[in-house]
Amino acid sequence: MAGMTNAQVAQILEEIAELIEIKGEISFKVRAYQRAAEAVAGASHSLERVREEKGGLDSLPGVGKSIAEKIEELLDTGKCSYHEKLLAEIPPTVLEMLRIPGLGPKKAKMLMDRAKITTIEQLEEVARAGRLRKLPGMGEKTEQEILRGIGHLREYSKRTDLGLAWEIAGNIMDQLRASAPVEQMEAAGSLRRMRETIGDIDILVTSSDPEAVMERFANLQLSTEVIVRGPTKTTIRTAAGIQADIRVVAPESFGAALQYFTGSKQHNIKLRDFGVRHGIKLNEYGVFRVKDGKETRIGGQTEEEMYAAVGLPLIPPEIREDQGEIEAAREGRLPQLVEMSDVKGEMHCHTSWSDGHDTVEAMARAAKEAGYSYVALTDHSPSQTVANGLKVDRLLKRREEIEGARKAVRGITILEGTEVDILRDGSLDYPDEILSELDYVVASVHSGWKMSRDTMTERIVRAMENPWLDCIAHPTGRLIGQREPYEVDVEAVMLAAARLGVAMEISSDPVRLDLRDVHARRAKELGVKLMIVTDAHWPRSLSLLRFGVATARRGWIEASDVLNCLPLSQLRKRLRRSKVKVRGT
DNA sequence: GCCGTTTTCGGCCCGACTGTTTTCAGTCG
């Protein structure tokens, strides 16, 4: 049993694409592997399940006979002989060289063939010696660009998390609005789709004076380097490392450009392909009817026009990932995605009784100001000594304070909750009689991360069998860019949640986003109800909700799938504990 | 290598910018 994850298989397919691109295979073959890699990475089932139960591997879009065979080999043996054969010709260090901005497959091949350069270190040495410029297609500027690119790669090799990218983009747009002649302005790209990490920030504007906008953008305070400076496009590197692009487009093309630059690439390819079949051409300037070789412009000012031209309703940016959204739009079954305003209460936050930074009353007031009608205070349980977890005596003292706050803060219901630890053996960190007295119990793993996959899965499922457990918090424990998820069979946990009526969280913290988008989508299929929460440790973190809602939207989640979109009375009836009480009394 | 409302063969999205070029290839999104 090789036990490869979808992500691992996707990475190998992606590597095959890069390797054959360096070899000089036709671009369509390269794209076929890239497309297959994306389909695998975005699949909502494990590849094993797709193979056994879901119509076979070649049912994935972009996966045919040949690639399906390679995936089978990977699943069965953990290796792919084609991949290994390619790696014997092109060392993996050459793939690392492709990460250098401005260095693509063609130059990599030339470097390998003409100068025996196969590592970043060799490349750096040759460039520093001023010998790179003597190679064909290279010059002094390319040499410098490559040296800069190597430096940058070392400094900032990772994508930026959604939270930071959102902040920087907001900052840039605020400054431009205040000091440049911009009219319409929107961030496009993966930021608009709210992906969990962002490669770079894309901003689109309309302006009567593009040059002034370019100039202002290039000179923003957070710009550390101007990488491209054209009449309608400028790219800067920001102090945080992430690059930002701005493009000025004509007002009549704003919708077309926004659609185009929002992507995803695969969504756009499919949409264009769909357009071509209807005699419609879409590009970043507009949408055109093509007849007898002549093009007539029929729209482009708004995104709605772009989609309408091919007979589709507007598809929300978060689901433009070529994961069935175009087909759904065509058949009139696009989901009505959950919105911020649908969320009626916060169901996971902390106070200064454990590791939060503010009092019960302050958190309640903050939740009320955020527009909520209820808030569950879920401080940690005793095992979380580092987080000042509450032993039973302090839990009871907190209860008194909550009762006081209920009188002091009107207009919001304060729920007495806990985030109880799931101990190593799967038991919970409070006795049942205590858990039964609370309004709400969310449980999570905070210790013993390095268990085997099976043991961890059993541990969590066992915890869920406790009838007082209402919800599982941040189910995979990952911290994006900092800590890998613990080994756990998410599918098995979700199946247990469906069986037992336990809800699962989407944690909105942009470092967590856990459950992630594809898991949320699968949870919905299985009938698992979700909670979108912030896990706030101080009042201002309540605003992180937007990232959790975005993640839910990326998972095709509707308000009816989310328990804390319900009014409190209905929420209470849907909590797992309500069923215990009915049976028990 | 994949795919099918024109197709089981012959297509496959397309434009901007840059650098190194004497007219265009490579990279990027």
C-alpha cells in the first residue's frame, strides 16, 4: 500500500509536465499533464475512491487512458516509471531553476545543453562571473534579472497567505483611491477567488490618465522594486515580498478584463472553448460574435455581459476553478452561495479566562456590534495548560461571570461553551456531567500530532461518539505555511460526522482555513453540517469571518448547510446535544 | 495527451511585455 495523497500525485503530474516541457514536447501534451494535475489536486474524493467507486480515474476531467495508467502505477507502487525515466534525463535541480522568475523551460534546456548548468548554484556562479551573457538568447539584463530572481527566490519562496495578501491589496487600493486618478478598481486573480494562498496581487483600474496611475503605483511607499513599467501595466515588488500588478483598461473593457484576470486559467479556457462552440470569442477586451470571419463586439463592460454572451449566469469568482461550475451554470443549478450576512452568530471564540485577550463582556459586546444575535464562548479545557485551560472550578466561576454579562449586555445571547481537548485515547478533557451542563461543546486535537493516520482517525472518531460533542474544530490542525496537517483520514472523520450528527468547523483564520474548500464541498455531499467560525482570541479577529465564508463559498456551500446561519432557537434544535436530551429525559 | 451538439482526427486561449533581436522568441498570466 503506497497511500499516496491526491496532492502528492498532482505534484508528480505537474513535474512530468515541466520535464516534458523542458524536453520540448508539444505544448498540448504539456497542458494535458497540467490539466490532469489540477483535476487530481482539486478532486473532492481520494484517488483510491475515484478508482474504486466513482467511475474510474479517467472520469476525472483531463485524465485519459495514458495518464490514468500513470496514476494507477503511483497508487499501487508509489512510483511512476515514466516520471523516473524523465528525471534520469533531466535532474530535479533543473526544475528548481524554473522557479526563478524570467527563467522558463527553453532557457533551462539551453543552459543544460550548452553550458552543463543544472543547479541554481552553478547558474549563480556563472552569472556572477559575467559569463551567462555570452550564451545564446542571454544578455546583460537577463543575467542581472536571473541573479535578482535567485535572491528573491531564496528570500520568499512561499506564496503569501490570503490574510496578508488581502491586507496589502486593500492598502494599495486605499492609497490609489486617495492619490491617483482611478475610477473603477478591483483586485482580480486568485485574491478575488479567495484562494488560500496568493501568488501575486492583480489590480485592475479604469482611468482617464493611465500614466499618472502607473507613476503613482510605481512610487507607492510599500514598493521596494519596479519590475515592469509599461504604459498600461506596472509590476512592483512589495515590502512583504509579494508582487503586485496593476493594469489600466478601457471602461468598456473593464468587465472583460476583470473576468479574464480573475481566472482561474482552467475556468477561462473552458469558458472560451464553450464560447467558440457558440461562435463567440472572449478575450480581455470584450466579447465578440464571430461570423464569416468578421467579429462584432457585443459586450465587455461588465462581467455579467461576458457570461450572458455565452448564455450563462454570472458565476461567483470563488468557484471559478473548472470544478463543474460551467456545467452547473449551463444547467441552471449554480448554488446560492453563503454570504457574510447569512451568519447569525459566532460559535468559537476565547476570553481571558483561557488564552483570549478580553473579558466575557467585551467579547459579547464585540459580537453584538458585529451584528450577531448569539455568541458561544469556547475557552480551552484543563489539558491546555499553555493556553490557561479551565479546570472545573474555574469553568464554574466563568459561568457566574457569563450570567452577569447576560444581564449587562442585552440584545445578544451568550452561550456557555468549551473547546474541549480530544485526548490521546479519544476521550474528552471534561467529564460527561460537566459537558452536559454546557450550551455547546466543540472539540479539537491540540496534542500528540505525530500519531499514525489510523490511530489519529480512530482517536477523533472515538471522541465524536461522546453524545455531548456538538462540533469538531479545525479538523486537520494545519497552519498554512507553518505546520502540515496531522495525518488523518478526513473522509472517514466526515463519514462518522454524518452518521453521528456532529457538525464540523470551517475555521476562518487565514492561517487555518480548516476545513479547507474541497473538504467543505465533500462534507456537503455527505450531509455534514458546518459551522463557520473565527476562533477569535480578541474582538478584532471577529472580522476574519470573511475568509471562512470565502472558503465555504469555494466549497459550494449554501446558507442551509451552515448551522450558525440559523436563528438561535433553530440552531439549538440542530445541535447534537438536543437529541441526547430528548432521548435521555 | 485529451476530447467530441461540426469531429474518433485534428484541433487545443491569447495578448502584453521584455530582451535580444534585425523580425521574433521566451515568459507570464
